[in-house]
Amino acid sequence: MVREKQPSVPPEGRTQYAGFVNPYTFVPLPELDGNTAFRRTPHHHDRLGPGRLSGRIDVELTLRAPLLVRGIRTGEEGFPRRSPDGGGPAVPFVPGSSLAGAVRSLHELIAGGCLRVFDADFRPGYRDPVRPKGDDWTLALVTGVEHDGRPRLRVCTRVVWAKAEELVERALGGDARALRTGVRVHISDWKREGPRDRARGRAIEEVRQGDGWVVLVGDTGTRTENDGFWCAVGELPEGPAGSQSALPTEEAWENFQRAVADADEVRQDRRDRRRGAPAASAPGAGDEPELVEVHHRGRLVGLRHRVTPRLLPGQVVWVRRGRGAEDEVTDLSLAEVWRHHGRFRAGERVPEALLPCEDVDSLCPTCRVFGSADTSEADGPEQRQASYRGHVRFSDAFPTGPSVPRTRWADLPPLGRPRPGAGQFYLQPRPQVPLPKEKDGAYPLREWGSAADETGGPPRRLRGRKQYWLTGRADKRPYFRVRSGTWEGEMASRAEYVEAGPVFSFSVHVDGLLPEEVGGLLAALDPSLLFGEGTGYAVGGGRPLGFGACTGRITALELTDAAGRYTTRTGSKAPFDAEEAVAAFRKRVTGELPEVHGTWKAVQSVLTLDRVPSEQVWYPTEQRLIDGDIATGNLEPGFAFWKRSKGIQLAKEKRPLIPLPDPTEEDQTLAWMPEESSGDDAPRKGRTR
């Protein structure tokens, strides 16, 4: 969707903010490598054990912001409802699984849990700079497919460029639909133009019907209207096709698969499958590549192959071969300007000790309480799973009081998946690294594997665990101030939420925890016991918009030891209250895990309600944020911030890497950036570092 640019002029009497506060921040990861007290053998479930407690903890959850919980059953719409006693009227409730997930996430922060939900193999993909590929790249024709999906490739000896209209008129009988990827032509002469060969067709003999050359029809994505539509044409090697076969390396094929996963057509296929529609990239979706029309300047110029994770015979791709290995391809690409992958996996950017627990006899503090499930071999031939059952169970939460909480339906803006490749925010900054120069072909510092990762030491760490700012004044958040307009995009949705204010109650059943473990659980259920009044946590979805901020309060604590549970002996009730249990937890973390204790200042920051100004908490926009009622257009995503903060030296301009502020810093504001940072629109306030 293309919108006309609107002048950044605030309505009369309205405040125009110079900056914005990003909805999320990061709590640093504790450097626990080498700490032998981090993982221990858990107390198994075959006996209660001395000093271990069992019982029930009752909790009240007060909604400080609207609460959004999606339907928990397939096809169910609206906020989940059921009867508290199984026979009365159905009321809104919060599933115990949602509560357990939120409390476990907070427990990982304060107790130093492992990264339970973490893709250690993740590497982000980036769009290539708009520049020709080097001379080490050439075209290749797919001639077959191996059992593991890797394509057999017939690598071209050289590549020239030909105008689509010349190919159609001189070699394909004037029919634009005959110009398609994989079609064969003959080129007998061309002239050299710049760094690449481009066939101009000085005489009809230069481009004609025949064989020996194969055509790749690309997309119009990076082409300008003023330039003609050019196709890459590769000269096939002489001799039988089978004798010219090359295979991509396993790493090259893995990189290609990851890059394809981010392509627009593949994402569309995933959405189609979720809706039950057939998708081109689905397994068994056909043995021939699907053709897509390509239009340029309003007319059909040819047919290209639809992008899918599979490569089929007849497709043409760009390849780069390894030095000295003619039968080995080290890189694959679907276009001259396509995608590349950042270096270093996510697992190489975190302390090794924090990788997910795998050994049930050596678990982190959180897995020892909440349980652990290592499913790394669940899909293997033996379908093994190493799991440990937790010591806590959460009931559903139901509203207290005689009145039923009020709900509203709302339209939600598109919220895409996280983008860890945005190194401005997701990676720890290294400000001493000079800006790389774009003219040298260097990648911006924001990218994984850029010059900031090549300083002689380990690659930059991930910033930490992602946390959304908690705001108790939802009416001030930009999303809740929208009064007109509609949210556009396929990911826009509609949902029902409970208004702020109601109190829900639930219980946590405990079985066999030490007093300090109970203290850590209590601190996760009610952070004010550890960090003081005004702290809470988030439950449910929609957190980037301002949903879910809650505070907890322990209303009952009934715990007994083994003697009290199984005998009639009196005086077996736990001899300490909630504060004493939390004090025991604090003492253990301070003494055994000082690295975790060192992150608590940041944890307290992100758990403090209204720590940041609610009215400015939103993603970068095209226009400056203003106060009062707004329209959806006021929150239209702006890409200028990301372009101007990526860390690159242009010919006439520096674009420094602009990281997120540390969560403990008082000012969390980032400067709003227009398309042109000059004149009256240049940001005068807000963070520009």
C-alpha cells in the first residue's frame, strides 16, 4: 500500500513528541558459564524429603490494563469463558496454562533459568544491496533432485544480459508468454558493457532461436521504471548434462532454505495453509515449477517461477562454486539481488550455560521447579523424549466479586513475528567499531556477522530476554487512543478483551519444594515481595499494544512438610510467611548466583508499572506521535528510523548504529526520524546516540 506523505505538522493545540519509546526492551543475560551452582540434580518425585513443602498458594491478580486472551480451543472466538463450578453461568476466565507461562517467564528472569524456548540455530536473513553479483557468481540449471531435496545443477560457463523484448522478438516468435525461466535460446555475439555482459542485439544473429543458453526471468522488485527489463542468460556447458552435475553443500542448502522462508510468496503460502487453502510450496504440490506473470511498465514481459522452498528440474538459479571444487556449490540465490544470511547462530551469541536444559539430572533453577521437556529427539527414529515433571500446578483464574467483568471487541493492528536480525536492538552494541563504508560493499553494523562481530573476540551477545514495558494507563497508549481509520493488512485481526480493573483469583498447588524455591515462586507470583510496590508482570497477548499489565497478591499460603501431610502431628505448618520465604530465595541467589543478582536492577526496571511515558510507547512511525485522539494512519509504520540507524557510512552521510537504551536508564526515548533529517523536521530532542 502506497500512501501520500503527510506533513509532520501537529494539529493546533496538540503536543507533538520528538521521540518514541520502543514497546520492548531487554534484560541482560547473566554470564553463568563456569558457575557450578547453576544446574543441579532436581528433587525427584519418589519421596517428599526432609524440609520440603507441599500445599497451596492462593493469588489475586488485579488487571492494571485491559487483558487479552485468545480463544483456547480451535475455532473458538472471543475471550475464553466457562463456569467456575461447572453448573453456573459461564464467565471470562484466564486459563492456568497462560498463568503458568507468564509466571515461569518471570521466574526465569529472577532465578536465572535457562532459555527454555530458544532456537539456537537461528540466523537472520537480509536483503542484498542493490548491486551486481561478483564475477564468481553464475547461473545454473536444475536437472534433478537428490533424496534430501538438494538440487543437481548444471552450472553455466558464463552469463550475459539480454533485454526481454529482444529475446521475445528475435528468438521466441513475438509471444511474451514464451519468455519464461528455463527457455533455451542461442546467443552468438554481444558487446561488453560495464562489469557485466549485456546482449544488445545489434543484428538478428546475436539472439535467435536455438539451444545452448538458458534464460532466467526475474521479478520487478529492484528494477526502475526508467530501465528496460533485462533477463540473465547463461551459457550451458558442452557435453552430456549428467557429466556436468554439481551439488550445493549442506550448509549452502540450509542457508537457501532459511532465506526462502522469508520470501513474500512463501509467507503467503504459509498463511494459505493455515486457512486450509492449497499452497504452492506444500509437499506434493506438483512436480513442475509454477509460473507467475511478470509485468513491467504495465505490460507482460514474461513468466518466472514462483518462489518455493523446493527446487525442481527446469528451474534456474544463481550459484557460486567453491574454489577448486567444480562439483560443489557453496551459495544459492534466486535472483541477482536477493537475500543473504548473517553469520553466527543465535546459540553462539548467548552464554553456553543458558542453553535449554537437556539432562534431567542437571537442571537450571526454573526447570527444577516448573519442569523441563527436551524434545530434541522426539522426531527421531526412536522418538525419545527426556522430560522432568514440575512441582507446581496452576488452576484457572476466575473473577472475584458478584459482577461479571466487562468485555469489549477491538480491531488489532498487524503484529508480525519478532525480527532478531535488527541488530540495533537485539544485539549488544560495540560503539568502538568504525562505520563500514557502503561503497566498499560492507554490510551495515546492524547485521549479524558485520564488522562489529569481527573484532577478534566472540560475536556480539544477544541483548537479553525480551520484555515489554508495563503501563497502567492504557488510555494513554497510542493504540487505545485510536478513534478513526481501519487497520489494514492480512495479519490485522479482531479480538475480545476484558477491561482493566477486575480482580481474578487462582491457586498454585506445590509439591515438594524447598523453602527458598517456594520463595522464588512467590516472588514470581507477586514481584512486589522482591522489588517493592508498583511492580507487576504481563499476562496474555497484545503486550506491544499495552494489554496484559497485572499485579499479584498472595492471599493465602498453606504449606506443610511431610509430617504434617501424612501424620496427625501438630505444628507442622510452615514456620515462615511469604516475606521470609522470599528472603531465603534472595539469600540463595545473592550467595550462589551473583551473576543473576546483578541483573535484578534491570528486572525491577521492566517490572515497574508506568516506568516509561505511556503516550509515547509505540514503534517508529511515518509521522511524529501526538497526544489526544488519533487515527490508524498516525501509527503507520515508518522505515526511516531503521534505514537511518543501521550503522553504515554512505557517500555523503553517516548513519550510526542506534541501540536501545539500557533498561535501567531514566530516559528511554529514541529520536523520531523523518525521511530527510534536515531543516525543520530534524529531531532536536530525544535520544540520537
